[in-house]
Amino acid sequence: MRQTVSPNWHLFIPKLFTVLREGYGAADLRSDALSGLTVAIVALPLAMALAIASGVGPERGLYTAVVAGFLISVLGGSRFQIGGPTGAFVVVVFNVVALHGYDGLVLATLMAGAMLIVAGLAGLGTYVKYIPYPVVTGFTSGIAVIIFSSQVKDLLGLSMTDVPAEFLAKWEAYGDHLATAKPATVAVAAGTLAAIVALRRFAPKLPGFLIGVCGASLAVWALGLEAETIGQRFGEIPHTLPAPAFPDVRAVTLARLSDLLPSAFTIAFLAGVESLLSAVVADGMTGRRHRSNCELVAQGAANLGSVLMGGIPATGAIARTVTNIRSGARSPVSGMLHAVFLLLFMFFLAPLMSFVPLAALGAVLAVVAWNMSEYKHFLHLMRAPAGDRVVLMLTFALTVLVDLTVAIEVGVVLAAILFMHRMAQAVEIETHTQLIQDDVDDLARPAHGAYARETDLPDGVAAYAINGPFFFGAAARVGEILEQVGGTPRVLILNMRNVPLIDATGFTAMTAFLEQCHATGTRVILSGVRPQPRAVLKAMCAGHAGCDADFAANFTEARTLAATLAGDKPL
């Protein structure tokens, strides 16, 4: 029977509409209010710290968290996404403000917002999700190094008028001014850092960032410590949002737009990639499915709204989104309330924010940088095939030493060349698998069947086959296998006899798939694994708790083993 294709506009309906259509009650509102408040408490010091690190006033970070955070939740394609300023933007925003001023940042972000909306409407969100994992890890780890480097002056209280923008020159300048470090400032930074780390270790449910910053502020005020505060550098934080301000039309010239175009592209790229990565993480934690193109449109609108209200670029924040989910969020209303609570904090607590020491915010960003570094993933990828290691290291080095835009471009191009080389080694393999995953329409019945399903199997056993190279473009499909089974099987056979190779992103997807199966009580048998995938799995599974699967030489052996496992496993 021919399936009716639903209109494409359904794919751009915000998840908020889906939630309200399913039914939303008082219990849902209570859960969303509690999670929204929790995230707002976490976001308050982060928003100010990220804005200062970006070269603008702390109030602009708060404006961004309020305006962009609200719009992303209202218009987005994810139920749990929390939007606002993130560490990924620190480098590009700082450079744009330094070269073109805040007005230049407004123009660049407006162009980026328009790019995101066009990309979403054109359906490019489906493809943005497949940026190779080594590229993402490389530039994320590089950004973490740059963020930490930008905070050394405030962490040590160095007496420096100007800090060089280049990485090596910056550290050379730090060395030249090391003798001007202030012991009191160092003590404030160290105390804040110790408090955050201790709270995360022994009381992870408490808002460590906020407690650390408040404690440092009280210590500086009560003891009269020599540590520069927000008020001393930036003045008092405004109580409310500013009126919308549009760029001066006379300053918008073709030459200036051309100069800002590379920065606008970088902002759009980072906003798109990080928001979709955050949405994927949320899907993995909740079992839901986001709509990528709807999310891109929302990110575009949020960035337009943010800079018109005095903010900076915004995107989905992975850590805050995870906090939102763990705090019991049920819908986008939680993200909307998080923005409302931040606005209330501004209204009532603005005078107190002026007493926050910059060293404490530097400690907050040091923790953010450590979390962004993903050093475990970085080290794990060093076990990947040589080509993936080259992509990882080159992207990382270019991010730190040259430019973020160059790093992304080179990393993606090199990964594409590497893929083409790998495909050339597997030209005899023909695959009918749909590698690019389309968005799912909530208002229509989803269609499945991209994988070949085996028949004539024992009760409680399901089997699927992957055909073709298991590279970064195909990796996202593996997570759908359990959904396509139509239940939770006792044993699942994954036939890999037609998989000639697997890369680091494919391994990451495989690990997530095996962990998902383990959580649902499903045993996995990998059948007919060929030499290259077996070698990669063996190398990267060493010391990795997620690689829990049985191997079989062929499908006949796998079916025999599955029958035994299914019979032994209780109902």
C-alpha cells in the first residue's frame, strides 16, 4: 500500500505545540517550574562569565540567556533544549568585538541567524548532524584550551592593560607579567575552584557554580580582599531588558558585510552543530526524537532576537540541557520558565551581582573549559585509525593556533577526503541502506525499514543487517534499530558481514547502541564481523565498559547462540 506523504510544514511545528496537543496538566507545570528554576540558578553565573570572556559586559550574557533561551524553547524542535550563551562562541565573539566592535557582532549574528533559518527551511539540519566526531572533538577541545587561556589574567590578578589575542603571544605576555600576580586574587580563584569541585564530588545536586561565586563574593566583601569585581570593571548590572535596537542602516555597507561574512558563517555553524548535538544528547537520555530543521529555524530566530535585545550569539547548551532533564523537565515550558526566572533574578539581584569577583567567574570558566575539553574522548580517539587521529590533532591544533573557521573547514575537508579514500577501498560493496536520516513528522505515522530484517528466528530474537561502510554518515542510523524492532527482544543479532570498515564515529554510535541494549536487557550478538571492523572494535573497546556484545563467525552460528541465550533468559 502506498503511504501518504504528510506536508513538509509539519516538520517545522515547534515541540511546544506537540506537548500542548498531547495534554499538559498541573503536575507537568510543577515539574517544569522546578527544573526551570534549577537551570536558571546554574545559568546565572555562567551567562555573566561567558559574556565577560567574550569581551562584552556581563549584562549581555544575561540578555542572551533570557531572550534566546525563551525563543529556543518556544520555537525549537526539541522538548528539553536549554539555550543561551556557550563556551563555543567565546573565541569568535571576542575576535569580532575586538576587530569590529559590538555593532559588528550584531551584524555578524544577524547574518548568522538568517543563515540558520535558510538552512533549516532548506532541510540542511539533516546533514549538519553528521559532522565527523574527530572534528567535533578536536575543535571543542581546542576551544576549551583557548577559554582557559583567556582567564589566566583574572585568575591571577595580573596587572596587564592589553592581552594579546594570539595563543602563543598571550602566554608569553602572561610570563612577562607573572610577577604582578596578586595573592588575594589567586586565593579567591583557588577557593572558588575548590568549592565547585568539592560540591560536584560530594553534593552534586547543589548548584556548585552559584554557591562558589556567592561564597567568593562574601569573602571579598567581608575581608576586604584585593580582587577586582564586576562592579569595578563594568559598573552596575541593569535591572531589566533594554529596548530593541536595530543597526544603523548607514553603517551597513557591502564591504562591511563582506568582512563579517566568515565570522557570520562560523557563528551559524557553531550554533547549528552544538544545538543539534545537544538535542541528540537529550534524545539519548529521554528516548524522544527532535526535529533538526525546526531546531535550526528556532536557533536562527533566537540569535536574531538576542542581538536586537543587546545580547550575543546563542545556541543549545549541552550541560544546561542535561541539568534540565535530570531535574525532571517534561516539556519546553521548563526552558521558557528558566528564562523567566533569570529575568526575575536580574530585577531583584542586580545590585548584588556587582560584588561578584572576576576571579570567581574565572574559576567558573576554568571548570567549563575542563568539561569542554572532553579529554577522555580525546585520548580514546587516539586509539582510532590513523586517519581519524590526524583529523583530530589537526583540527585541535588549528583551533588553538590559527583560527576556528580554518580549523572547521580543514577538519571537515580532510575527513571527507579520508572518507573518499576509505570508500575507494570498498568499491565492491553495494549498499541499499538509506544513510541520511530525514526528520520525523509527529503528525504522521513514521515509516521504518532502512535495515534488512532477517526472518525465521526463534521467539524473542530479532536480527538486522548493516550493509556498507559504517562511517560517520551512517552512524546515526544504528540507534533506530531497537525502535524498528517494535518491542524489546531478548536477543538482537546485528549482521555485519557486509560492513567492510568502521571509523571512530561509527564506533561511538555502536557503543551508544550497545549501552541502550544493555539498559533494556537485550543481549547483542555481532555476526560475521570482518577484519577491519573487528580490529577497530578490539582496539577501541580496550578498557571501555560499554562494549558488551557476543561475536559469532556467521549468521548460522549467531542464530544458534541466540536461541540458547533467549531460552536461558527469563521472561
